[in-house]
Amino acid sequence: MTASRWRALVCMLLFALSTLARAAMSGMPAPVAIAPGVYAFLGDNDAVAPANHGIVANNGFIVGPEGVTVIDTGASYRYGRAMIEAIRKITPLPVKLVIITHQAPEFVFGAAAFRDDGVPILAHARAAQLIRERCSICLANLRKTLGEDEMAGSRVTVPDKTVNGTTEIESGGRQLQLLHFGPASTPGDLAVLDTQSGVLFAGGLVSNGRIPELRNEQIPGWLAALENLHALDLKTVIPGFGAPLRGDGIMRTGDYLRELDAAVKRAYKNGVGLTEAMHTVQVPAFEHDKLYAIAQPQNVQRIYLQLEKQ
Amino acid sequence: MKTTWSGTRAVTVATLAAALFAPYAARAAQPDDDPEKVVRWLDFKEGTFKGRAIDPHGDAVIKLDAPARAADAAVVPIAVNAQFPQTPTHYIRKLYLFIDENPEPYAGSFEFTPESGLATIETRVRVEDYTFMRVIAETNDGKLYSAIRFVKASGGCSAPADKDEDAAERTAGQVRIQAEGQAVAGKPELAQLMVRHPNRTGMAMNQVTRNYATAYFIRKVSVTYADKPVMIANVNFSISENPNFRFYFVPGGSGELKAHIEDTKNKQWDGAVAISAQPGGAQTSAMK
């Protein structure tokens, strides 16, 4: 083979590789400007599946005069890297802090990409504990669903900074309120309120157009947290899942929880068995929400089993 | 990675470690696989049924109800629904439950009599991974029928982290047995049996102590009505923690529904409830 043909081959390979690198996170949403300096990546709100690369949940970042604060990190290392690239296109300022709102697989696994860059990662202490104890199982589940390639480089990344309750911090030159209302959707939920814009990242507390998956919830605490958020009279809320909302819109998550809880209690009291309850207990107003077919029977099971233990 | 739970403990632990660190070395079962080509099933089938034919379209005998997707692999509710009432001349004698991908695939058996009324059983099981789950029904004429479902179960990734094993063991054995609704003489009546018990697999690592507790589970449940057997379960740790069974019996005028439970430490417990049935009229069957 002649030298020129070698060069041509190498060039072709390099081109192919660069194309691959660019396409490394297909499906990556462009950041949406929510308010000055506040951006959100909006996931497709569906079930985690190979077709959506696990990009189902929302996350975002807040650009201050001195740096960037990232809120939640998506379902994979690859997604975390893609977030970093997307942030670079908006601002040259460094990422100062990552905040994980709660322990759930769609929110935590991009954190490894930020840790590689030496960025501190903050969560509620209970969320950090659950990430340490449980996320290897979440990771195995995601690998099974999305495949080894999509999850390459993903690893359990335990937050290195924790808070135990509502805390006001300054990050990147912006004031942020980390709101904790006690155990709610998980034992360690945080909602992040940007003081300057009044935009709230609600994490696991709010879903829009998608049934929340009950995993480690306390419904009374969750309802109380929603009431607390509602009282803040917020203009813009970025829910953990689905399109941004006005503050009033968050109460629909509470409606679902209340109706679900009441319906399961009714069935349980009437001696309906678990299998039958999973088939028959419905929350009709929500049956067109995403994930309903999958999450509704699972949510029924979860509440039913808790009733049994009482 | 397909060693059984019955192997030595060292092997079990090593297997689990391998499963944790390289969970994808083995290919997961898929719903479009041929369920009649699963080697562990074929081995069990040969060993247990010795070449007897099994009708794979057992829909007229039993239906297996299990969620296609289970969010918590440790508690997967299942129901085996008998499709005809038990009569002295035609009844289901035994149901075998087999979960292909479980480290111990054979979960156990449930035996019934004409006095059961209906050979329907509901319980909750542990399910490893993506797997076929199958129930084989043996009728009193010795014929075998199967029902099969594919279940995708995921580890509970936000389950409460750890339990107090000692406390779970201390409170083991509380038995609750009850009939659902008003019993009617001569009509199959639904009963529920709940036993508080850790029903440990011996395969789960305590995340705090990093230790493995030994396997400890209920191995036998015998239920009688008026001293005649109505449901006998020979089971293992494939049944979820706090075992729960729903099944039928046919009450007469009055009688006692009794449960006797034995676990692997040979601890025994009993539960009983007096049933006073209303006189039966021209009642329709409770069958679904």
C-alpha cells in the first residue's frame, strides 16, 4: 500500500471517529433558556428505553457571574459528558457545583462525569446514603435496559457534600435555596430555588404529564412538601419530569398521590387481593399520563404492601 | 453464573459476587426465547415428570397471572387461577411453580383436594432478573398442563436499605388466617393466610455489616378445614418475606380453618379461625 493510500485511510478513520464522537450522545436535548442564566435540559418524559438513550428526566444549570451550578445529571456518564459540552457552548465559566435533588436512577449517573472534572457534588445526607447503598442496583437495572455501550463509564458516584435540611448557599455568584421538607418522594428530596429568577427545580417532588414512580416515598410528607412549594407562589417550576409549569401546576402531582392512596386503601379494606388490586385500582384522571400502564400497577402494589404491614 | 443455591456457601457467595461485579456476562432471558428450550427447565421436567407429556396450552385448566414488569424483584405478586371448580371426580391435585432464572428455580408445590373448592392460589415470589415463570397443574387423572409467563423483574433500587435481621427473626411466626367476606355453606370461600417471617434466601448481603445471613424460610404450610386438608404448600425462599397465601376452601355449616406452619429451623406455628357459614342457597360459583 502506498503512503498516500495510508494517509487517505488514516484520514477516513479519523473522520469516522470524529463523527462517532459527535454522535456519542444522540438524542441530547438542547438547553432551553428558562430565565436569565437559567437553563433546562428537558427529557422526553417517557419510560427509560434504548430509543431515548435514558434521556427521560429533566435537569439543568444556573450560570452566575463566577460559575455554573448544575442540577441533576441524567442517567449515564455519557449524558453527564454531553451536559458538560452543552454548558461549554453557553458559557466558558467553570462548573462550581453539582446538586443532586434525590436518589433516582434517571438523575444520578451523569455525576461521574463532573467528578472526573473535580466538581463537588452535593445532595441531602439521606440521598447520599441511599446512593451509596442502593445505586449499584439501579445501575445494574439501567445497564440491562440501555445496554453496556450506552452506560459505558457510568458508576455510582456518592455525593461529597451533604446538607441535612433547608440551606441557603451561594454558588457561582448566585444565591440558591436548597429546600428540604422532610421525607417526601424519597427520604432526601431537595428542591432548588434560584433566588434571582424565582425558578424552582423541583426534582422528585413534581412530575408533569408522567405518573411518578413510587419507590421510597412517604405520601403525607410528599403532599406537605407540595403544599409548601405551592405557598411560594412560583412563576416557573422545572419538574423532575415533563414540561415546565407555573406554581399551580404542581398540585396535580398531589392529586394523583391522594387519589391513588385513597383508591388502594379502599380496595385493601374491601379484601381485594394484591393481584386483582393491581389490575383494577385506577386513577382515571391520570390514565393518559405517560408511564401509566407501567407505573400504576407498581404504585398500587407499593401502597398495598405498606398497608399490609400496618 | 448458573450454579444453584443448593451448592456450598462459598460457591453461592462467589456466584453472587460475580453477579454483582459482572452482571452481564450471562445473557439475560428474552420474552421471544423458546420456553421449551431452557436447559434448567428441561432438567427439572425430566427429573420430576419422567417423560410424561405436559399440555402446554393449559388455559382450560389454569391461568397464570404475573406482572410483565415488576418494580421490586423481591416481591412479585402472582396468581394461579383454576379454571374449573374442584369436584371429587375432577380436580387439580397439585401445582408446581418453576422460575427458570432463579438460583433455585423450583419454588415449590401447592396441593389441593376436592374440599379446596377451587385450586386457585395467590402469593408473592422472588424473581431473579428476566425470566419465564411456569406453573404445571396435575389433575387427579394424572394429566399435566402448563401455563407460562415472561416476567421482567428489576432489583428494588430504592427499597428501604436494611432491615434488622435479629428483630425479623424474633417476631417470626405471627400467623393471621382469615376468610374474606361472609362464608356460604357449600360455596368456595376465599381465605388468606399471612405469616410474619423473614424468609431469607441466604444470598442477600447486609449493606451495613457486609455479612450474609443464612437461609431461613418457611418450608411447609398445611391448611385444613374441619380437619380435612384444603391446601398444602411445600415451598422455599422463593416465596417473599412475610409469606402471604390466598386460596379457597368449601365451608360446611361451621368448622375451623386451621393453618400449621413449619420453618427450616423446625419452628412450628399454628393459626385458626372459626368459620360460621350461612346456609347455601342457589349460589353461583365464586370462580373467575
